[in-house]
Amino acid sequence: MTDKKMNVESFNLDHTKVKAPYVRLADIKEGQNGDRIHKYDLRICQPNKAHMDMPALHSLEHLMAELSRNHTDKVVDISPMGCQTGFYIAMINHDDYDGVITIIEQTLNDVLEATEVPACNEMQCGWAASHSLEGAQELARNLLAKRSEWTEVFA
């Protein structure tokens, strides 16, 4: 790892020292009018050891994006990481870490109850053939089983 500070926050994180699963406040950006965006790192898989299969990841993204908004109007975006080990959750004017944990937990419980993946069609999705409700539910189930570990970022 380089001593030079990188522009991307996660590039400065030593991925060999973290212990998934966890939820970590990764960044805060303040807008010119005082709004604050809090970016959370929801790490599901251990970096460089495991990753989510794309259909399961894709479906979990759709499900969390849709269902999280049933619990809060503060979600700006839920985006998968390119490394397929987790998601970034961006929230506006919501600096309550424990509240974010609760929203994630409620959303994952909703995923377990889902009977279909929202917007899983060619009109609403750019790769509608790449989905797995069962895979998303397995990810959610495994993540919820380790709920007590979410606040422990480092091994």
C-alpha cells in the first residue's frame, strides 16, 4: 500500500485488516446549503477472500433500494461495490449510526419476506436476466445471522 493519500476513501482503507460483515461510516460530504451526505460501507463478504455472485448481488441491490425506502426517506442511493463484496449506502442528513443499522436490519428482514425482485424486467432494468431472489435472500439471511458483528470493522 502506498503512503500517498488517495482521493477515494476506500482506497485508503487497508482491506487486509477489516473483518466482514460490518457497517462502517466511510465518508461525510457537506453541500453548500448545509445538507450532509453520509456514506456507509455495508461489507458483506471478506475482501479478497469471497464475493457475491452477480445475480444475487443484483437482486439484493434492487430489493434494498426499493424496500429501504419503506423505513426512511433519507436514503439517497444504495450501490454495489465493483469488487462485489458489499454496498455503499448514501443517506442525506442522517448521522445516526445505530439508526442506519436498524434500517439495514429491517430492510434485510423485508428481503426475506419478498416474493419477487422489484423492477426485474427489461423496461426497468439494464440486465433483467441477471437476478436471483433466492440468492439475495440467502445473502440477507447470512448477513442477519451475523448481526451482532456489524459494528466490528477490524479483526
